Amino acid sequence: SHLWEPAIVNPVNLKSYTIPIFNLRDPYSRASHLSWLGFFVAFLSWFAFPPLIPEAIKSDLRLSGAQVANSNIIALSATLGIRIIVGPLVDRYGPRKVMAWLLVLGAIPSGLAGTAYSAEALYVLRFFIGILGATFVPCQAWTSAFFDKNCVGTANALVGGWGNMGGGATFAIMTTLFEALTHTYGLSAHVAWRAAFAIVPAPILLFTALMTLVFAQDHPAGKWSERHTLPAAAIAHRDGDQLDLRRPEKESHLSSDSNKNEKDTEAVTVHPVIAEEDLDLVQSTVDVAINESLTLKATVKILKNPLTWLPALAYLTTFGIELAIDSKFADILYTLFRKKLPGFDQTTAGYYTSILGFLNLVTRPAGGYIGDVVYRRYGTQGKKAWTLICGLIMGAALVGGGVYMENTRVAGDESLSILMGAFSVAMIFSEF
């Protein structure tokens, strides 16, 4: 199976036709795993506050409902601003280095989370921790650089979904850790939630950043500076694209990997380019596209293109909804059911909310696979139709869940099941 065999590589752009996720000797496999792992651990801090807010943080800092909502908004707004900055940084320095530095920068305020003693301090900390949400950018850029168009949808969905699953894992991990610190080790709630940040997010973020720098590579060509040495770059230049074709000081990956990455070259299968015959592999600009540093001219061109802002709008209304639900759902469940269901506490609300995050284990990869299948059979129009269908179902489920909460006396297991069902459907199709 291609899952554990060496990658089969396009000779033009060195992107893989396969996804060898079980072959950790393969640089394509390591890039995919470290991309989703970096995004996954970012959630351990980025979303560590919501599961502890209903009982611990809200009462300890004497927060009002509005202050809790404001802290969620600040955390997500910071991510939006940082992502705009991170995109050009990825184009310039490569996704591996940007991912590692985001994790390091996010670990600093994560370790300082226990210093918050007011709403204002919480706002500041959550703003800087929100930097971690930008790890999604190098996560997707990394796999886009390593996997070819026949499977890049599936690859991006796998790493995006497994990384996004960190949102669910965080609710389970932080609530369980808080319970252990308070009930097993006898810490007060005031101390326990602060200790939880020092125990889990900060060290894991730093360790993952170290693994990213040590075990992964920037690009199929080797270093990020060597990405222009591929046949794809020469073809793009021949066709009129303006590229920086200056060769780095060292020879490219294509000619010198025997000295630099011998193990990696043994782990992939590259079909050599044979004269003009292999140019048949180049069917569109996607096949020869190379990341370039952002310029003002390129920025204007990108922003004027509907293919930029239409997918961005779709992303805003899907992943944005998912983040909003993850941020608030535990608090909503706790408020609705703590007096109506015996034993329904902060931990229980966190576990139920974690279910929505864990859906990513299946839904994101399935969405990517379905998207690839639809594209191969129906082309771009088919993918547009599939996106609209998913959006309509998601919207209907959200409206249904909201109307039920507004117009029904919420009480008991039946109401909990209905709400979980409605919002699970919304999350599934937002993740597709």
C-alpha cells in the first residue's frame, strides 16, 4: 500500500502523488505528521481557557458573561490578524521555520497564563496566545508544497482535520487535568487552573517546535532557498513567470542529496524527467507554481481575484463557526444543564464539547477525500456544488439548534441529545 511505501514523486515539481503516512523515514511523511502535530498542540493553549471558564476561571477572576465573551473574541481576533502576517512569512522563510517559531512564541504567554488576576490581564494573555491559531497557515502550506494536486486535497484535509482535533482533545485534557489537580492532589481551583497551563501547553509547544526543526525539511527540494532549482521553476520561467532563479550556495537537492540527505533520497521514488515527454505532466500553472515573496503588485492581483476572496468567505463561515462553537459551547451546556441534570458540571460540559472537536478525526479527511473524488469526476464546478451543499446543511442545522434553544424549555437528557445532534451535524458539514 502507498500508505507505508516510499512516496512516488512528480519529477517536475517533486511533489508526491501518494501520502505515505506510515513511513516515517520518508520526508513527505514527516512533513505531513509534523504539520498536523504543530496545529494540534497549538489548540492545547489556544483553546485551553474555554473548558476551564465555566467554574474555575470565571469565578476565580470574577468575570461577567460579557467579559468571558470578550476574551473569546480577542483570542480569535488575534489569530485573524496574525494569519495575515504569517502568510507572507511562510512564502519568504518556508512553513517549517514559521511553524516552529509560532509554537515558541505561543509557549511564552502560555507559561504566563497563571499570572492573570483580572479580566484585563486575561485579555492580554489570550491575545498573545491567539498567535498560535496562525499555525494553520504553515500547516496547510507545508502539505501543499509536498503533495501533488491529485492528492493535495486529501493531504490538506488529513493534516487540517487531525490538527483541528486538538480542539476536542484540549477540552478532554484540560478538564481531566483540572479534576486530577483538585480532587487527587488537593489543589484549590485558584491554583489548579494556573498549574494546568504550566504542566501541559507550554512544555508540549516547545518540544513540538524542537521536533519540527530537527526532524523535518522545508521543501521537497531540501532547503526553502532551493525551491527554485526544480524543473518546475525552469518551466515557469520559460513561460514568462518572474522568479528568483539565483541558485543557493550549495547545490540543489536534485544533485547533492547524496551528501546532505542520503537517507531521505532513499525513502522516495522519483521518476526522472525524460526530454519533452514528461512535459505532458504539466497541465496547468498549478504543476509549476513556486512560492514567492509577497510584493505589492502581487498583493493587488491576489486580492482582485475572486478565487482568493470567495474561498476565504467560505472558510470564514465554516471554520469561523467551528471556532465560535468550540469557544462557547461548554459554557452554554454548563449554564443550561448544571441544575437540570444530576452531576452535570464543568468537566461533563467539557467532555460533551470535546466530541465536536474529535469529529475532525473523520470529517476533515473524509471531506478532503470527497472533494478529490468530486474534482476528478466533475471538475471545479462539482466542487463548487459540493461546497454549497455542505454550507446549506450546516446553516440549516445551526438555525435548527438555535431556534430550539430559543423557543423550547430546555430540560433533561432529551434536550441535551437534540442540541448535541443539531450542532454535531453543523460541525460535520462545516468540516467537510
